[in-house]
Amino acid sequence: MREAVITVKNMVKKFGDFMANDNLNFEVYKGEIFGFLGANGAGKTTAIRILCGLSTPTSGEMKVAGFDIYRETEKIKRNIGYMSQKFSLYEDLTINENIRFYGGIYGIKPEERKRRSKLMLDRLELTPYADRKIGDLPLGWKQKLAFSIAILHEPDIVFLDEPTGGVDPVTRRQFWNLIYEAVERGITVFVTTHYMDEAEYCDRVSIMDEGKIVVLDTPDALKKQFNAANMDEVFVKIARTSPPTPLPNGEGRK
Amino acid sequence: MSYEFLVNDIRLMTYNLQLITYNMRILFYILQKEFIQIFRNKGMLPIIFVLPMVQMLILVFAATFEIKQVDMMIVDLDHSPASRQLTNQIMGNKLFRMNAFPTSATEAEQMIQASKSDLALVIPRDFDKKITLHQNPDVQILVDAINGNAAQLGSAYLSNIIRDFHKSILMQQKVAGAPEASVVEIESSFWYNPTLNYRHYMAPGILVVLITVIGMFLGSMNLVREKELGTIEQINVTPIKKWQFIAGKLMPFLLIGLFELIFGLTLAKIVFNIPFVGSFPLLFGISAVYLVLVLSAGLYFSTISDTQQQVTFVVYFLMMVFLLMSGLFTPVESMPTWAQNIDRFNPLFYFVRIMRGIVLKGAGISEIFNDFLALLAYAVGMFSLAIWRYRKTS
């Protein structure tokens, strides 16, 4: 039995009459890459925001990093990292200034921050650009930076909400290498994505549709179950069994 | 036993001290980031320097009810030595500018109707004759009362001149040896602003407007901008404390506001030579409290708004109401009682009074204590409200 770092029991989130998350149940194990898949508006972002403490669930029991999601939200925040689909570093600050700010507010001591910052920038090959404003960098660099800064304080879990949206395949590969390195350092990765090739990189994958988790297993098991050559086919087959319905007023986003 | 307690106490104290330094250090990083962003914003320096200059150099001159000149007409139907003497006496007053000499009262009325003149004096045909016969002569004053202030002032001045004229006539006619009629002479002396310089009255008020604008707009727009950009999400997943975030948004603009106050006061001193008689530290302390209040109000509204447009609209609307009711432009005493009661909730009302009191009257803490207390309570309440309303979890 592996150790669960996220436990979700009967998670429900309603926006008015609309069920964004309809009774979700799952566990995420320590050190794994957990893929959270689903079509647009399936309820992925809603769930991820609840687990990060940005949104309160309507009902259900949830634990993240061993802390209760209702009562220990601030303790959870100390132990997680989050990278939203909306780019969230300060564009008018330089790379160094962003690192100093985020490192600072997580309470990392200056010497330690400098050490980690140097390692990170060397790894990303961004050392020469440390004093450039984020706004002047290409999207791919920004996203790699955003991820690296999200795990600067070495959280137990990092939540990535469509981290590779809009970047080229090469950069996506590089991004996934960063994810693997984070996992090697013991960080659990919870990632949502649209790219089915990325789903193959995950240890386990759940696929959501209309607010429900339809399947949850390893990519290999899912391919076997649906008699598919790759995750793309799995996804299409699931989507075909339950045709997507349009959302009321786009409420699923938020 | 007591030794153990002591050790525990010390341990607790060190722990608390560490916690405080830890929290302060985090606040420091937030402030550092805010300051970099504020001064990196190209629009910021012009706002900081141009705003006070425009307000102090233009508004203080322009926002005035002071009547410097009244256009008037004299309809002299008498053409006598007495009517000419009166005319000369009126023309000798700097307030009046003679802009027409109509030949009839009807013509004068038409001129006033057409807004070509503010005031007309009609001297009747038998003016000189009645004076000579020791009868009481009548004159007529026609006033355009659209601008009530100018009308009142103009007719009051005119009445005074006519009274003086009448007195001098009486003196000339006085029979030698007759007892002098006793007249009560009223001499007013104006305190705190002896020359009745309107600019001295307006400048402290305009300074209030200045730091109110800075306080309410800059802070609130800054916070909502983070919402629009989405960076606030990233802040909200960190263990940052709510008070740290709000204080981080508030303090830079508090300092900018106080700087604006120094800058504005310096301008007021240099340009208008305002007699600053009060205590600087007192003014600063109270302005700081006031700034915390308006900044917190702005931040509160930004926590419940999603876009800069929304928050700007709400803040702008409130500021209009507060400003117009503050006693800055119109005396609070002329408002109906119910409006004066509402004004108890208007922070600007207190601050305008305090500001004028300190700058012009040299009021000390004891004179303004009640107003200050109101302001302080308001500031603490608003700051707490802003922190309470800011939600890391929606």
C-alpha cells in the first residue's frame, strides 16, 4: 500500500445548479505523476483550485499533504506549489526579482534562496538573462521558469494546470524533463493536460467528463482496457461513449 | 520550579520574537516587490509630481467663490451734481466695473436678462431735488441673482457706498451746533486669515483632495490589477498572511501620499506664501491616519471588484459624494441637519476641518482631538474590514 499525499472523498462542487465536480473520489500517491485529463470544461481546473485552497468545495472530505482542506488550508499552502494556466509570474519584474519575491514570501533564507536560484538558473540555462524582465522572455522560457519557481520552496506536491499550453513540442519535452527531475527530488506532481502524448508520461491517469471521473488507471492498463494503441485513442473512445454537452454560461471555468 | 517557568517564558518569548521577525521579513519582501513595480511603472512618476502641481497651481486659483469684479450699469435719469457724485463714488470702488450706461431701467433690465451685466443702479429723476429738500431720495438696485454670491456681495457693497454717500450729504447739510446723530460703527477684524485671502482657505483643502485621490485610487487599482493579471492566484496559494498582503499594498502608497503632502505644502508655501502656523509632526501623524483610512477604503472596494473599471467607478462615485459634502467647497453649516448627520460618516469632513485647523489656526491636538479620534476609529475599522474582506479562498 503506497502512501497517499492527496485523499479525495466525495468531492462535490456546484456553481448554482451546475455540477462542476460530481462526487470525485481518488488518491494520489507520494512521488507519482498523477495525470488529470478531460475535455475543456470537464471540471479539472475546479478540482485543482479546490485542492490548492483557492476555492471551497460544496461538500466532501479532502486531505492534501496530510492536512484537512477546510481547517488547515494555510498549512496546505506551505506544502504545495501551484502553476496556473494563466501565467502568473510578474511580467514587470526580472527573473531574479521574481525569485527573490517568491522565495522571500515562502520564508526561504537569503543564502539558501541564492543557492537554489543559482542551481535553477544554471539548469534552465537562464543565468545570463537573470536581470531580464519576465515580460521580455519567450513563452516557453516563462513556463519553465514558472514551474521552477513554483517548486523553489521544495513543496511535497506541485499542482500544474495545463502547464504546457501553447508551447512547441521541443519545449514541452524540456518541460517534462523538469517534471521528472522534480519527481526524483521527491515531489509529487498533479498535472492537467490536453496533450495525450503527455498523458503517456504520467504514472497514473484519470479522465474526467462532465464533472465525473470516468476512468483512473495507469496508461498501459487504460490502453489495454480500451483496446487502444495510445492514450489519444483511449480519450476519443471515452469521449464518444459520453458525448460532451455544452456548459451553461461557461461556468466551469473559474 | 520557578526556574522552569522562567525557561519556558524565555522560550516562548524567543519563539514569539522569531515569529514576529519572520512575519516582518515576509512583509519586507512584499514591500520590496511593490516598490519596484510602482516605480517601474512609467505612468507613476508623472502622477506623483504632476498631480500636485496641477492641483496646487491651477485648482487653488480656480476653485474660488471670491468675487473680484462685478459688472454694473448706472442708469442716471437725474443728471444732477448729486447723481454724478454718487456715480463717481461707485466708480472709485475696484469691485465694480462700469460696462454700460443705459438710458432707462427697462434697457438695464434687458442687459441683465442677456447676462451682459450683473447689477444696475437706477437713480431717479428727482434725486438731487429730494436731497436739497431734505426728503429721502430713493434709488433702485437691480441684481442678477443667478450667481447668488456675486449678487449678494455686489448689492451689499453698493448699499454701503450709497449709505456713505448719504452720510456725507447729511454732514454737509448739518446745521452747526446741532447734536451729532450717534451711529454704531462696526469694525470687523478677521482672525486666522486677516486679509480674507481665499487661496489660504482653499490650499489646505486642495491638499486634502490631493492625498485623497492618491490614497483611494492608486492602492485600489494596484490590487485589482493583480486580479486582472491573475498574479493574485499565485499569491493566494502561498502561506502569505492576509494582513501582510493588504499592508504590502497599503504602505507604499501611504509613503507616496505623505510625500505628496510635503510636496504640496512646499508648493503652497512657495507659491501662495500660506502662513503655516501649526505643528508639522501633528499634521503628518494625522495625515498618515487619514491615508490609512482612504487606502483601506480603496483596498476594500478592490477586494470586492474584479476589474479596474469597476473599482474606479465605485471609488470615484464615493469620492465625489465625500468631497462635495466635506465642507471643502461649501460650508457644512449651510447643509440641512440630516445631511450634517450623514456627514459624521464622511472621513473627509473631519480631515478638512483638521487640516484647516492645523495649517491656518495652528490648532494643537487638544483642539482637534475629537475629530482625530473619529478619524482614528474609522481608519482602524476600515483597515480591518479590508483585511477581513480579502479572501485567499473564493
